Amino acid sequence: MIMRAAIVSIAAAVDNVEAGHCTRREREELVLVCDRVAAALRGEIDRSTAIDGDVISAVTER
């Protein structure tokens, strides 16, 4: 469920990027979050490490 919430949050953040409603810093944070999610999906890192409250907060605050 946490992974789904993170992906939904990322999708919303991507919409903001595409609409031009975010700063360079926010775009860079989104890239880092996406990298962590991708690594978790590939099994390279533990999902709980990749998708924690801080990551979801960083994305949903945008």
C-alpha cells in the first residue's frame, strides 16, 4: 500500500512538472524519489528504506 501511495504521489508531482508549476529543486527531488522507487521495484534496496514517510511527504507537499 505504501508503494502505491508513493507512485500516486509521484504521478501528481509529474503533472505539476509538466504544467510548469514547480521549481528546479522540486524537479531534482522528484528525480531522486523516482530513482529510489525504481531501485525498490528492482529489488536493489529494501522497499521500506526506499518508500518511507519522508519520501511520500517530499512528493505530496508539491
